[in-house]
Amino acid sequence: MTHDLVIKGARVVSASGTTQCEIGIKDGVIATLGHDLASAEVIDATGLIALPGGIDSHVHISQPSGPGIEMADDFTTGTRAAACGGNTTVLPFCLPEEGQTLREAVAAYRAKAEGNCLTDVAFHLIVKETDPVTLGQDLPALIEAGYTSFKVFMTYQGLALSDRQILEVMSVAKAHGAMVMVHAENEDAIEFLRDRAERTGETAPYHHATTRPVPVEREATHRAISLAEIAGVPLTIVHVSNGEATEEIMRARQRGLTVFAETCPQYITLTADDLDRDGFEGAKYVCSPPPRTRDEWANIWRGIETGVFDLFSSDHCPFRFVDTAGKDAPGARQSFRNIPNGIPGVETRLPILFSEGVVKGRISLDRFAALTATNHARLYGLFPRKGAIMVGADADIALWDPTLTKPIRQSDLHHGSDYTPWEGFTVTGWPVRTLLRGVTTMQDGAPVAAAIGQHLTREAPDVLR
């Protein structure tokens, strides 16, 4: 066979192991893994590592964020940053605006993405209403159309569902074959702590962290798992930040329940003390759950190393810092309550885990591939088309230089935010070329392709097939 493109000289990694071979690509698909392959074009990847293109299954792009607040990334900038960070697919969340049905929201959201993406995209749904139209018509129809995962919140005014409502949503997931994702924090407890903090004048950004302590997340994680057990559905707990919540997931698995877990770079590199920086600087680090302590880093690493965590995502939720439509929103300097919630991270997710995990000997290359691509594809209905370097899969590949060492700098990044929480953080191991279906989208840290990304229709998650 004559291929369109052959990648030679790289160590090739999948979730099942590492080998030295050539990758033959034809018509955007991996056609051959072998040696001495013929091709019209050759990439010499000697000294590099070929990894499955990253799949970031937890990003927020062009999402409604409240009156007067604007998310820093649209699909152009968000997927550009993702590609430059070694990603080939992202899964953002579709949130209905006030008065929109879920199906109307999906149509409007797809229109925002159409023709603007440098990665492939697939959408999770956010379910914030449990009326008969949403549960009886929209959700079943959208699951059938390939939107096979949705998120429910246990916190945030206007998004938080009651236990009964969560059970109703889980019942639809069970009947139609979809994955439920849960943001597990106890809203009533948070409101109690917020009100008490404001009464005593504790309003600086740091108190975003003190009013969302570990027990708030631990209790909600336990409750979400219990609700899933009652409803009889698998469950994914997203952005787990601490050891106590991790223990709840481990105990559930020991009881035979199917519970998946996700964590993020902020929970192995940032702490609550970052929210206590001088002046308003701490606002840059406001996200939920908040970063914890250095002691909790060890708990999260233990979960990564032992397989408790299936997914390593960014929870990319970008706002501009010097902007009254961003972190410096009206009232934000008077109370942490008014600071838009989220941090940018889609471009730095993979380098941080590679440097802190692979380079420092905590995880293997194949475990890295699983955490950053393969498990995402399996859990959200994209495998085997996505998530692995294997014959028949899309030629979504990131070539990594495992020796390249440099600090993270906002000036080098491509997101729409005006800062990075990891400014100056030194990383060893960077992607130097990203290919989407065999087309180079990033080379040497810069985007080099047109917006070739496609919307992906998904199957039911592997666990539900």
C-alpha cells in the first residue's frame, strides 16, 4: 500500500503498550502500523514519542456565564489552544439559556462551532430543568441523535438540582443509554458558609476556598453515588479534588458499583494559598472545587497511580482577568461570591501531566495515553474511532519531545484569556506537532491549519453497550 503520509522513527504509544514502528496514514485514517512503509510524504519523528491525540472531555467554550459576563474563549480560540496543547478532540458543555429548550440550545451551540474548530468536537448536555418536555422528549431524542452524556449540578444557583430531580434525570439515562456526569458539591452547605463569611467580613478571593471545604465535596460525592445506586446507573464524578472524595469512589467500587472519576491539573499543582495572593490576584485561581493543600496533591496522585482516576481533564473555563466582563466583574472586588468561576487550562493539561507524571516516574506512557485520550473515548462513545493509535482509527496523533524543557508563559499560549494560572511553571516534555486525521494542525507550538474540525456523533459509552 502507498500511504498519504508515514510517520517514521517515533516510539508509538497506546493505552496497551509502547512499540517502535512506523505509522501509515491514508484518507485520514491509520492504515498500517509496521516497517518500511511507502508514502508520498514522510515525517521524520526520530527521538519523538507518538501519542494518541489528546481528548479533553471537560471544557467550557462559548458558554452562557450570567448577565454581563463573557467567557474568554469561543470555538476558534478554544480549539486553537487545544490543538496547540496536543489535543485533537474536545467535549464542551451545551448549557440552555433562559427560555431555551434543550434541543434549541443544541442547535444554537452547534451553529457557534460550525466551521470554527481546529479540533473535532462533541457536546455534553447540561440538564438544568426536569420538566416533561426536557425529560420526556428532548433528552431521549438527543441521546438517540448521539448526545450520549449529560451533566447535572449539585451546586450553583439556577443549575443545582434536588435529589429527586437528579433521580429523574438518571432514570432517563438508564432507559436510553447515556452517561450521567455529576458536579458534586453541597449547595446548601456552601450557601451557609458563604453567608457566614460575608457577615464576618471574609470576602477576599481566598474565602471562595474556605466556603467550599473538603466535606462539602465529600458529602455530595457520597450522595451522588447513592443516588446512582438507587437509580441503577453508572456515574462519572468530575473534577475530584481531594482524598476524602476519592475514598468515597473507592468504597463504591468495592461495593460493586460502576463509578468513574476525573481529576484535573489544578489539584496536583495549585493550592488554596494561590487564592490568597496580594490584592485581587487570587481571583485568577477561583474555580470549583477550589485547589486544596499540598497534602491533597499526594492523595490525588495516589488515585492517578492506582487507577482510581479514569480521566485527566482540564475543566477549562476561561475568563479574562483585566476585564469587567471577566474576573473583575462588578462586585468581584467586594466579595468572592461575584468572581466568575473557572480557570483556563486546555493548552497546558497534557504538558503538566506529562512533566509531573511521566517525566517524574509516577505513571507510564501507556497510563498517560489512557488518562488523556483512550479512557475519554471509551467512556463517552468515541472509541475505537478516537483515542488510540490503532489500525482503523482516525489519524489523530500528537508527537512529543520528551526532553524539551521550558516554563509555561501566557505569551506562548493561544487561548482567549489574558493569563495562565501556571505562569512560570517549568515543564519537561511538550507536544511539538499535532495531527488531526493526518493533517498537521500544530507545529512547534503554533497553529498551522485551517478550521478542519468536525462535529462527532457518539455511540453509547462502552460500559452501556
